[in-house]
Amino acid sequence: MPKKNIIIIAIVALALLGGAAYLFGFGGGDSSSSVTQTGALGAGGAISKESSDFLSIVAGLRTISIDTSIFTNPAFTQLVDFGVPLTPQPVRNSNPFLPFGVAPSASESSLDR
């Protein structure tokens, strides 16, 4: 391989490693922009705005009531199920990726259990 190709490959590899290091937080960026807190409490012990918004949405969900009178409505009780019962079919092949007529190997048959 020519020396020029090796140098180009090395530069591309270093650029990829540098980019990956930057993306995964080794870039030495501003530490205030990275997430350092866990939980809903902020640095001063106060609940963050996002957590407060989420808690207000959850509180709103608690006030929802579902009207169950539809289940006693005659129109609902007279509904008829027109479903077709399914009959059991024989299993043709335990491994769908094997061609028909080929028996699975011992390691494949142990995985079926």
C-alpha cells in the first residue's frame, strides 16, 4: 500500500476517534452544559421546570373519569361477534429459515425448547 494511502487512512481514523471522543463527552467542553444531576431536584433542592410540568400533567390525569354506562347501553349489549374461530394447524417447520425437508441440527433443536 502506498505511503500516501496510509497517511490518509491514519488521518481519517484520528478524525473519527476525535469526533467520537467529543460526542461521548471527552472533548473538555463547558461542564455546565452537560447533565450532572439525577432525579427531579435541581442544584438548590428545588423541582426543575420539566419535572414540575410533568407532575402537573400527571395530576391532571388523576381527575379523568370514564363513563361506564356505555357497557349497559342496549345498543352495546346487542352487538354480535362475527369472528371466525381459528383451527389449529400442524407445524410444518420449527425453523422458518430452513428449507423444507432439512432437519434442524442438534444445537438448533435445543433452542426450540
